[in-house]
Amino acid sequence: MTTPAKIALVTGAGSGIGQACALALAREGYGVVIAGRRAEALAQTLDLAGDLAGRLLAVPADVTDELSVADLFAQAKARFGRLDVLFNNAGSGAPPVPLEDLSLEAWRRVVDVNLTGAFLCTRAAFRLMKDQSPRGGRIINNGSISAHSPRPRSIAYTATKHAITGLTKSTALDGRAYDIACGQIDIGNAGTPMTVAMSAGVPQADGRVAPEPVMDVKAVADAVVFMAGLPADANVQFMTVMATKMPFVGRG
């Protein structure tokens, strides 16, 4: 197998959106570092890669742990020598309980994974991308539709996803001097194991429980590949990819 021309790192790559995007990037010729907390889940991603598994490096990592993130990026550099794309995809939600019943522990866990984890990976990517030759790279953040509009009983998830938008803007601004671009993809109802319940019905803002349509996760993977492959002088700052008929715009 030829040496990959570009290298990507995907967090939360053991399942769902992260897995689909990691495999799509590998098919496009990228060398891909796949990161996630569970080694067995990363092994499943390697199995799905088939003949392309040689392009992938699986690194069990906890994005909430500073030392674990440092080791992740050190292994990426040791294997591939550089990093061209970081997809900050790892995310977590809290139980859908009434706001007043959400525990501080549950709140902090979501903040640690969704926001602090993205910051730690962004910081590590900056350090690598600034010093490599040729300099620069691209960071893509998974923002979610919740970066714009909340679901009922989702205060921790929604707050962190709104914060990801601020992280994206600051990263894009601070990255200009070092040829580091940053954009955000906001995803609505991608068909993954996490969205299986939507066909049976999920809570709506008016108190109803109603089924919602989903889209093929391939649409997300294709969008991430497009964002990742742009030339250095172009950037998708924000992109929304959603199931066409899901409740978001209008009255829903």
C-alpha cells in the first residue's frame, strides 16, 4: 500500500459518525488515526476497513485526559510524521431528566467530553501543525443541530454544542497565522445506533412524542471528506447536514 499523502485523526472513531468518517477518509487515500475509549470498538472499525486497515492506526484514548491526548498525538506523529486533518467528533450526552434533577457529575461529564476534550485535541493539533513542514492543517468540529436549537431536557449537551461554535470561531481566528483552518459540521439525525429510537418516537418541544426521519450516515461522511479535502486557501466555516424532514426550521 502506498504511503498516504495526507493524515487525519478522528476521535470517537469506534462507532457511528466517527467510524463512518474514518473509513470514508481511508477510502479517499488518507492515513487515519482512529481514537476512542474502547479498544474493542476500534478493533471493529479496523475490521470494517478490510484491505484498507493498513492505512489506520488505532489508539485507545480518553479525550478528557490531558496525558492521554498528548500520547495520542505523539503516536500519530511517530507513525505518520504529520497531521493534516483533525475531526473532533467524540461526544457524550446526559440522561434526559428534568433540568432541576440533572446531577453535577452528569453535567461535568458532558462538558469534559464535548468541550474540554475538543479543546485538548485542538491544542495538541495546533502544536503539531504549527511545527510541521509544510506547515498548517485543518480542524473540523462536530457541532450538532443542538449548536443551534435544543431538544427538551438536553441542557448539558446543548450548552456544550453552543460552546463548540465559539471554539470553532476562536480556533479559526487564531489559526490564520499558522495556516490552520477550522470549520464546523452540524449534523441532524444521522442513521447510527444512537438514533434507532427516533423511528419509535422522541420528545418534541410541545410535549408530544413523535417519530423523526433519519438520513444515511454516508451523507455525513461525504461532507466531512469534502471539508477535509479543500485546498488550504478555502474553508467551510459552518455546514449543516440533516435529515430533510426532521423538525428544525419552521414550527416542526
